[in-house]
Amino acid sequence: FVNGKFCKDSKLVKAEDFFLHVEPGNTANSLNAEVTPGDVFVFPIGLIHFQLNVGYGNAIAIAALSSQNPGTITVAKALFKSTPPISSEVLTKAFQVDKKVIDYLQKQSWYNNN
């Protein structure tokens, strides 16, 4: 049950079956999205992603992997050497450390995401 509709047999799914908003989105800021209850997002394979609730009140997120082997990502490089970089504010809150620690980690060399 997704976006108020029953799920279709995966063997019968076509591109037209996916839910789309009729309002065009602002893609100028690729690190920000406004969500409404019931929104569903699909992240491309290998793309690391994060969420930060900047609103008032609690938020609930449900995540699922599309296979038993979703691939491998070197988390340290994806977090501290991403392009564009993840905000230091987000990282300090996520890891509950001082900004100096985040700055230090962002200056390090990390292995490739292979």
C-alpha cells in the first residue's frame, strides 16, 4: 500500500505506474526537499542520502533496500568527502561532536567508494 494505492505485481509494473507530483519542484538545491505525508522517494543505486528534520515536531521515515545485496559504499568518504559537501551542521548533530572534529575528518584522505 503506497501513496494510498494497493501495490501492483512487480512483474506488471510500468514506468507510468509511479506516483508523480503535478507541481514542478525546485531543483536548484539538490540537498533539500520538502516532503508531505505519503511521499515516496527512490534513491539511485550507490547514492548515499541523509535526512534532517528542520521542522517542528517528530518525523517518521521508513527505509527499505531493493535487494539482498544493495552494494558497498565507503561511508567515511561518502560523508566527509562528498561533492557537494554535507553541511557541517548536519554532521555535528548526527555524530554529536564538535565542529572541529568534523573539520578534521573532512581534511582526511579516504579510500574510494569501490
